[in-house]
Amino acid sequence: MRYRFVAFFLIFASPLFAQLTVKEQFEKLNSVADAQKWVDANQALKPSIYKLNYGKDSAHVDQRLLKLNKGEIMQVGYTTYKVLEASGTVNYRASYVFLDGAELSNTQIDSMKNIIVKKANAGTPFEQLSDQYTMDGNTTHGDTGWFFGEEMVPRELQDAVKNHKVGDIFFVDVSEKNWHYIVKKTYDDQVKKEVTVIKANGR
């Protein structure tokens, strides 16, 4: 009799132990279509699917969600969120002076870098310095315009601009091509991002 009771308990208790948390269920959702089916089947948890856009949605929770990548899950209080889709770009903008290592010695390059930075720090407009010193013949007064991707500027230049703040003046060397840049970051990063999120009550 005792063994029958144990067997009975295990049979009927197993669904309880097998019940997945909301987080565990969200981990199994791999698309918006999957998420919609889950929403339809779990209305008691008050689920919803919605989109957020960087620069438009400013609530604290929304800002945190916009920093997540596709597939990442966040829990706030008794609510669980998952980013189902994420797309976007970050554009950068700076001004530069280009020095050609094929025509100048390392000593000359170092000397010109110091002269240009000293003048910039003394208040000479960077556009004027670019017009005076750049060796690539650009007609934009050294302005890169908004850029994103290695097809637009060298990877080393993009990475350096990304890692600096507005107003910083710094050097970038593209060693394999013997290119040298004196760069000033002139604008805050232009972020464009949209995420699709599912949320539901529960953890």
C-alpha cells in the first residue's frame, strides 16, 4: 500500500516539478512567431510583444532593454523580458589631418603631430589645421561626415573614434599602409537601434 501511495504521488506531482519558470520558457522562444504563440497560450501572465526605438522610448526599463542584444533576457521585479529581435547602427563623426608615411620620415611625422596638437590646444580651429597640413587633398576641411563600417574609413580610425569622447584629440596609425592621422572627435555618436521585446508577469 505504501509503495502504491509513493507511485501515485510521483505520477501526479511530476507536472508540478516539471513546470518551467517564465525565464526558462522565454529561453525557448527563438522568433517573434514563437513568441506570439506563447502569448496566445499564456494570457493569464498578461504577456505582450512590442517595439522600442532608441531616442524615442526614454523610460528607465526601456533604456535598459535597448542596451541588450538579441536573445538576452532581463528580469525586473516580477516581470520578465526578452529581446526577440535587435537591429541598428552607430554612426560616428570626426575631423582629421592625414599624414602620409610614404613621404615623411617617422621623425617628421612625430614633429608634425606635436605641432598640430599644440596649435589645436591653443585654439586654432581644427578645420584650419586640416586645410593647412593634411596630405590627402580632401575638400571637406577634414570632416569625415557621418560614417559606419570599414568600407568608409579604416578600421583603426573607426575604433579609435568609437572609444573617445567629443572634443578629444588623438593619434591613429594604420601601420600596414603607413598612414597617420591626428583626429578630433566632433560629435556624439549617432545611435539608431530598434528592438522587439516580449514581456510577461512571472520569473
